[in-house]
Amino acid sequence: MFRILKWLIFIVILGAIGLTAYAYVGPYFGVDFTPPKVEIRKPVVLDAE
């Protein structure tokens, strides 16, 4: 049981390191993480008396 837990923790830590590295190195390889800038306007009706 301890072996499975140890491997699971190892895989989670390795995944976190990989995701962090991808976030920092991704823009050098052409990956764009910025959200699209689109203005959205919706009318709001307030029912206050």
C-alpha cells in the first residue's frame, strides 16, 4: 500500500513540475496563454422598487 501511495505522490509532484515548466517555457514555442479580448455588453434589468 505504501508503494502505491509513494508512486502516486511522485507522479503528482512530477505533473506539477511539468505544468509549471510548460507555463514558463510555452510562450517561447509559440503557445499563447492570453485570453481573447472581446467586449461583451448585456442589458441588466433591476427589479428594485
